[in-house]
Amino acid sequence: MSYVLPSSLAAVSPLLGAALSVLKRPLRIVFKKSMEMRPETSTSTSNTCLGKSKNKDGKEKASKKGLSIENYHIEGISIAGHETCVIIPGLKLAFDIGKCPQRAVSQNFVLISHGHMDHIGGLPMYVATRGLYRMMPPTIVVPKAIKESVEKIFEAHRAMDQSELNHTLIALDVGEEFSLSKELKVKAFRTYHVIPSQGYIVYSIKEKLKQEYIGLGQDEIKSLKSSCVEITNTVRTPEIAFTGDTMSDFILDGDNIDVLRAKILIMESTYVDKTTSTEAAREYGHTHLSEIVEYADRFQNKAILLIHFSARYKLDVIEEAISALTPPLAGRVFALTEGF
């Protein structure tokens, strides 16, 4: 059966067709904290990151998704108030879970910094998706202050979803540690946000031959071992530190020395320009880039990856702020900007 347009409509059918084709295009709207709306531009979903380098060894270079810094590949998304999930595929872990981006599902460990929804909201989906794919139950580390609340979240989802949501939930207090493997440990450190929060340091653990036994032959080493002689020292190296949301006070905390000497420090810098004052940043429990500059001499890290930029910023504003940094920060500060 065929239909014929009335003559009155036939004359304008080309216009109708053009109008309908426009209406069929999805309009994507991004809500910002100030409740303003803007159409999402092409850069809003691009996988862009700062941190390009000319080093041939790939020590610090940008890739399509994420960054390669100090022999670690780091990817994810971190937009203040929207979502934070920073992934270290080489360690099979993610810092915070955000809305559970697909790339986070394959990580065996998730370390949660605090209970704000943009950092923890995707936790049930993360566990459920791993169960759907028949992956091993994950291990989730949370601040001790929120463990009971997290358990209740899973109880509610089990009741609604009628699924097991198998996982291991570990509660750490500041200063406490948990072994991820024989070679890796994680330690919680104090951060300063508007609700209970903490950051995490990941340590590599290696056994190193004691100085007095260096140069001995294999037979001599075996003999010492069989005699139960301790021939090695345990060497702990702070590899990666992650702050989550915090004021700059963590920099001045005397217990956080290892945070400032980890190879890579992943820290928030919600505000990067003069449109927001340092005082306003502190009021909301966040860090301003100007404070990082103020304390520049305290950072012994080989690289600093800034995250959690305010959604009000466009990519070029963030790029300009990072590019304007001077020594000792210049050249070792990078930005995770996927989503901007």
C-alpha cells in the first residue's frame, strides 16, 4: 500500500524532510555545577590528555586514551562533580569508580577515597558487571568510616537485583595497609575534604640482597638460606599516590612524606585560574593550582598528574594553566583531561 501526500504538503515536503532530519539528531546537554546548560562540543567526549613528550623511550608520552608516565600507563576520567575513575591497568586497579566506565570493569581492585557520588556511584554496577562476565569477585577498599554504608548499598541492590554481587570489602583507616599481592601493598593516608576521606599510596615490595652478601656465589647463598640466615632486606618504594578530593593541607601533613616522594602523585586541582579564589576552593574542600605552585618545593615526585578539574573549564584553559607553570613544576606536571 502506498500513500500520497496532499498537494498542500507535497509542495513543502522537502522542507519537512530537512526539518525532520534535524530533529532526529540527538542533542546532548551537559549540566554544570552552576546549573547552566551548554551543548556538548566535540572536545567534550574526546580522549585528550596533556603530557606529550619527545622522549623516544616512551617515559612520558600521550596516547589515545590516557598517559604513559614513569613506565605506568594511566587512563580514566575525572571531572569535578561528574565522575572520577583513574585506572592503572598495569596494576589491575582503579582509584575511585565514578560511574563505572567500561575500562574499569577489568580491574581487580578498586580503592575508594570517599563517599561522594561522583567517586563511588558506579560501585554496584562494577561488581555486577564483573559477575555477568564471570570474572573473579573484585576487592574493594574503602575508608573505615563508610564501610557500613557501602555494605547497606550492596544489600539494597541484592534485594532489588536478586543477584549475589560477590566481592571482598576491605576497610582501611589512615595509616593501615593491605597487600594487593606479594609485590604490592596499599596504604591509606590522611586527606582533608568536607566528608570523611583518605588517599592511597601503592608501594612496590622487593627483596634486595644485603650488602654484605653481594658477590657471593650461588652455593654460598644457598648455604646461608638453608641455615635460616636473613640474607635480604625488604625494600618498599612508593610508586603511585592518589589523593581523591582534598584541600592542600595534605601537603603539609608530616605523616604524608611518602605521598610527596612517590614516583607519581595523582592529585586533584579542581580550580586552575583566578575566576575562583583559593578561599573558595578551600570552602568546598578542594585544591587550587595556585596552592600547588606555592608548595612546589615540597614535591619530590618525578611526575604529578592533576585531575578533577571543574566542569566549567574548557580544555584550552586547563592546557594554558599547565603550560604556564615554571620550574620546579614545569615539565613534570600533567593533566588527565578526557571528557573536556
